[in-house]
Amino acid sequence: MRLGRHDFLCFILCSLMSWMSAMTVSAQELSFEQFYNLVLNYFGEDDGGDGLDVQDLELRLRRAYDNPIDWNSATRQQFEDLLFVNDQQIEELLFYADYYGPVRSIAELQLVNDIESPLLLLLPSVLCVGEIMDSVRWSDAFRYTQHQVALRSDVTFEQRKGYESGHYFGSPFRLLGRYDFEAGNNFRAGVTAESDAGEPWFKNGGQGFDLYRFYVEASNLSNVNRVVVGSYRVGFGRGLLFGQQVYGDRLSQVLNRNSSSYGVSGYGGVSEQPTLLGAATTIQFSRFTVTPFYGYTALDADTAGGVWHSFSTSGYHRTKTEIARRSTLGLHTIGANVAYNQRYFNVGITAYGGFFSLPAVLGSDDWSANDFVGDSQWGVSLNYDLHKSKVWFSGETALCQGVAVATTNTLLVRPLSELQFALTHRYFSPRYHAFWANTSSSLSGVNAEHGAGFAMQIPVGKAKNVSFLADVYKPLWSATTLSNLQMGYELRTQFQGAFSANKILYASLRYKVRPIWYREEDWHISQSSTDRVGQLYLKFSYKVSDCRFVTGTQANLAQEKIGVQFTKPTFGWLFYQDVAYDVSAVPLRLKARMALYGAPTWANRFYLYESDVPMSGYTPALYGSAFRWYLMADYKFKFGLTATLRIAQTIYSDRDVIGSSHDLIASPHRTDMHILLSYKIKHRKSR
């Protein structure tokens, strides 16, 4: 093959970079904690209150970190499993390895189109070029195996009213058991069993553990990219029919073009969001991939009279009523996706049918006028991603029940490196109902919304940028008593700067206007109000000697419009300090947080992500006036056992009781303890 001038120069440059010992990026130069925090920062702060499935996110990232993929032999599915790499970046990485390969050094990432500076920090931790024997050949798959068993227990020391009154049938302890097995990047399996606090075991309707999940997943079987049996998740396109977890805030979703096209993946987490129990496979035909799947889902619902109005995803089965509604509604899902992928053009078609065991009926109020009815639903969608020079156009358009339409699209222009402009548009019909849909929206659910946005990112130095977002939306509900629906919008500007792997600054200024509707006792929508919230967010991560620190503060002003008058503005504030320390003399890691906050109204509430024992974490809503702290200790024994203890407490100064109804605690403080024991064995078999 004749080499052109560009090819020859690339070959010389790559050889020189491979020879250099002091590279700007190198595999595994970040600790997992540094890598994980950088990914969270790349996604942006989650301030929507929905929270991330951090258990699943951390598990996926830990798996990728412990088993880096070989760039020269990596598949599309393996890149999609990384979550933070979008479709176009995947194509560029695959194209580079195919056209200029074999890749000789991880430093060649700097030569790949569309790989901006954040990814130059992240990818070396999960990508290699032969340093690790991680062949996709099944003859080598079981040379590198790992077993992990985890046992966890949680308890709240202050007693809830439900236990005193006898409404909660079980003990106040939450119990979790989990086993995971991995063989390189080709095979994994898992079993999970969990029982929430208050759920009975074998008496009063108990069935031992309340939640059971298992899965077996095999990858890289000749032309079969993946086979999954058991509990799994599925996502295609932008998530209008099937979407997995949506990570990050709206700004990061737009600018990073994060899609939901993760295909199928086994799921052993304990999120109570519905999952499929069945089988799925992805088959490769040249540049075509075909993914057929089937699954059954058991839902909690009130099915009195042989019909249902809504279902619950809380996962709690503590009381007589909750137990009576457990798994009373069944859903069979069958579908398929066909995708064609190339460097500048990706397109996919998804179709599915969902069949409920009982029919859904409408309520008698305006609020539920557009709710789903019937015992089946079907849908078809087209997702697309086009790239020409510095312009990208991507999106998905779907049709459900033959009449309801949903579409979401993004046009992104990058005239210079890391200088980006994006226009977005979304329209979800009021009668659009796709059970597994999960995509970016301002309202709850993927229906009854019409919105558009503009975003831009301006580089201000290496691994530093300033971003802007303007997003506006209008609800599309039909209500006889509310004729003039108000608009909602969000304005945001933020700065993200990675001065090094150990110094990261995040600053955000946001203003949101959110319309709210109320229901009267006759179930009619009778009044519209509006929340106006302006918020400042500052966070600085840094390292001093062997200690890692995060210093953060938030402040906001909130108003609520009742009728035609706005209430007096209320001021909310939050300050927190995190510290982490690895004791050098012993394998002990300590983490701690102290937080003070004052949020006088619900509109002033703060969402702040908290570290927890491994494979867990959450983003609580901080409301009221309180001091909150937690301390976590993680000790690794020599024989593979790790013990983690976390104690957290919130002390309120503006109330004498916490919570309400059965969850009421007759005390101004709440103290939680989490304990996790994890045993991991890694095995490497010689040839």
C-alpha cells in the first residue's frame, strides 16, 4: 500500500511518541478514585434530584478500569460500555486503529479526531495497546478470572413510627448479598439478593430476600458481540423507546452528545427501576448489528377490579398494602434493533411490543386525561448520527400506537478544537407512552413536552472551558380548567477546569423558572404557579500531601408565584468540606464530610452527591436547617477481604421530628450506619 504524505507523517510521529518515556498521557496513571471523580465531573453536576444509579455506574467503571481493553482489537460494544464515549468518538477510535494501526502507544490518542482534553485524561485508564494480555479470543478468556462476594447491612439507629405501630412487618435492617464473576472482558455473571429495612422475611407475606436478580453475559463470540440471559437493561438511540440511565446535567448531555445507545448489558444492581428478565443477543454482520430481545417484568400495582391506573417503583414491601400490591402486574416485552455503523454515518431502527397482563384505565380527572390506556403498546423509532467535517447532526424520532410522535435532535458545530455550538429540539406528544423510554426532558417522563435549547463551550486553556446553556420548554397537557400553560426555562453558565489530575475547579451559575400545577379536591387542575430559582455552585478538588480535599459551597434565591403574586424571596445556603486520606502504614482509607446548610423552603433545597460503601451512593435532597456529617473507613486485609464502615448523621435545628406518617422519627436527628464486607479473588492461569 502506498503511503501518502499525511500517512507517512503520522507514522513518524506515532513512532516518536511511542519512544518517548515521558508521555502526557499514560495507561493507569490515575487511581480509580481520581478516574471516577473525573468521570462524574465530565458528566456535570447532577442537580435534577432524580439521582444517578451510581451503583451501576461505579461497577461499570470499576470493571473497565480493572480490565482495560486493547485499542487494536476493541469492538464497538466494548467502547459503548465505557459510557462516557459518544457514538462519533467511538467511530473515530475504531477508524484510527483500523486505518493507521496497529496502534503502538496510548499517546496516539492525541492524534484522533474528536477526542477532546477531558477524554485524554480518562481514556488512558481504561484503554491499552497490548500492555495487558486482554485478548478478545475465547481461548484466553478464562486465563484471567475474578470472583467477588459482598455482604452489606444498613440500619437507622432512631426508630421510625412504622416499627412502633406494627405497620412495618420486618426488622429495621437492610440486607444485601451479591456475587460477581468475571473472566477478562469476555464473560461475566452475577447474583444479587436484597431486602429493604421493614420488609418481612417468611412471615406476614415475606419471601426471604425481597429482590432477586441474576445474569450471565458473554461477549466476543465470533460474529456474536454479546449474549445476555437473566436480568438486563437495554438502550438504543436517544432513549425514546429504550433508554438506560441518563447521566449528567442537561449541559453536559448536549455538548458531550451522550446517547443511550449502549445496546444490552446484564444488570445485577439493586435499583428498583424496572428491568427485563429474559434473553438478548447482539449479532454482527459486517457493519450491521442486529439485537433481538425478550423479557418479562413484574410490577407493583393496585389491580383491584382487574384493571390498573398506575404502578409503583419504590420497591418497598413493608406494610400490608405494599405487600398486597407486590408483582400484581406483568409486562412482556419483545423487540429488536437493527443498526448500521460507519465513520460518518450511523443509523438504527428499533421496534417493540409491550403486553400487560391487565388493562390500564383512565382516571376521572383532568390530570390523567392523557394517561396510557389498554393492555398493549407498540412503537418503532429511527435513530441517526451524521458527521461531516466539523458538523454533527444526531437524534431519534419515534412513533407509538400509530398516532403519538416523539422526536429529539441535536445539531452540533465545532469550528475549532473544543469550541462547540449546539442547537437542540425535542417534542413529546401528550399521548406518547413508551414504557422503557428514558431520555433528557424537563418534566417527569417522556411525554407532553415541547422544548428547544442552545449550548456552547469555549476553551480557555488546556482541559479548561466555559459553557453556556439556554433551554426553554412548554408542557402540552390538556386541561379544561387551565387554558394558558406557562413556559419553563433554564439559563446556565459554568466553568470546568482540570489544572491537573489532582486540581479540579467547577463553578456554575443557574437560573430556572419552573411552572407547577395543583389539583383541587375534585381532581381538576385549577391553579398554575411558578418557581423561580437562581443558584450559585462552587467546588474545588485538590490534594495536599497524602490528603485529598473537596471544598464546596452553594447558594440560591427562590420565589414561588401563587396566583398573580410572587412570594418574598427566600435565601438558601450550603457549605461542605470533604477529606480523604490513605494511611500509608496500613491499607486503610478514610473519608469524611461536614456540611452545614439552610434551606427554608422546598424550592431552596440542595442536591449533593455523597460517597457511600462500594457499589453504592446517592444524592439526597437537603432541606431545612441542619448540620450533616459522615465518616467512612475502608480497610483491605491481605487475603482479599475488604471491610467498609460508614456512619452518617443529620442534626436539625429547625424541627423536633423528622419525616411523616410511618417514616416519622420522633427526634431532631437521624443516624445511619452502613457496613459492607467484600471478598475478592483474582486468578491468572499460565498457558
